[in-house]
Amino acid sequence: MRHLRRLYMCGTRVKELLSSIGYLESLDLSDCSNFEIFLEMVEMKCLKVLTLVRTAIKELPSSSGYLESLEFLDLWICSHFEKFPEMVKMKCLRELRLGGIAIKELPKMVKTKCLRKLFFVGTAIKELPSSIGYLESLEFLDLWICSHFEKFPEMVKMKCLRELRLGGTAIKELPSSIVYLESLKNLDLLDCSNFENFPEMVKTKCLRKLFFVGTAIKELPSNIGYLESL
């Protein structure tokens, strides 16, 4: 199977895969409701796209953290998925979709500096690893309806972040470093009922859309009137 580059098995009854598919570049197992176990992925060094939407998988093997060529990983609505491996060498990963899964903790994201889009919609996570604040290429971050999410890390180097969705979370405030998000255009705090304090928006001059209906905010920062794009 050395010449096989793309494998689509959507909606089949497959439960596990053979290790002989190591030369694949794209693998799609969407809607394989019986798929539970992913064998070691040591040989899958060419894999760029991995789609596991609505499978019964609970975790990925530790070797998946060494997928140096992986660019897109989709675990959307894998309701049994609980544990994500350490992202040791996922240096090419650009988009990670973890919406609707049972995960509570995330690994450090030190080596994933190419990440541009992160989706954690409807998960049970309470906070993000501090390393996420150093993702210089990140443009889109979605934590919508993560009802247990309480604390956002410092946004040290997130200068490319354009859209931040926190609607329906339990967050009470944003870190003061949000003022340095020069590229931020959309900020969603819809139905964040615990959210009380809005920081000064000194350098967020690109902000166009700000949603805060359903929050506990009593007053807005004094400089909000100077946001020319809002």
C-alpha cells in the first residue's frame, strides 16, 4: 500500500486500522461510529489531514504527537474522546477542531507555532494552557458554550488573533494583555453571565464587532469611544 496517499472510509463499520498505511497523506474516518482504537502512528510521517468526526475514539496514541507533517486534525463531536497526547512535534499543525468532545485538559502547545485556527466548542475544559498565549500565528479561537471555562491565559504574543469567541463560558474577566491584540476584529462575550470587568482597549483599533449581551458588565472602558472601526 506504499502508493496509497488518500483513504476515505466515511460511514463504514471499521473498528481499527492496519499499520501498513504509513504512507498516507489524508485519512477520513468520519461517521465510522464503531471506530474506537487508533494503533501506533509512528510510520505515518506523511500524514497531513486526519478527520475523525463522529467516531467512537477515546484517545489518540502518544505517537500521534510526533506527526511532523500533520496540518489539519478534526475530532468534531467525538463524544467519548477524553485525552489528547502531548504535541511533541506537531510543528506543521494549522487547524485543530475539538468541538463536542469529553476532554477536560489540553496539552502544552509549545511546538505548534503554525496554528491558525483552534476550535474547542462545547468542551468541558476550564482553562487553556499558558503556552497558547505564545501562538504568534493564531487567527481564530473558538470556546463557544464551554460552560466550565473560567480563566483565559495572558495573551503574550497573539498579535495575529482576529476573532475570539467566548460566548456562553463562565469567564469573569479577560487578561490585561488583551489590549495588545492589534489584529482583533471580533470579540464575542454573548451570555457570559459571570463576566463583570472589561479591560481598557488601548491598541485594539481594528475591533469591528463586540458582543456582550447577557453579561454582568456595569460599565464600559473609558476609551471605547476611540475605537474607530467599531
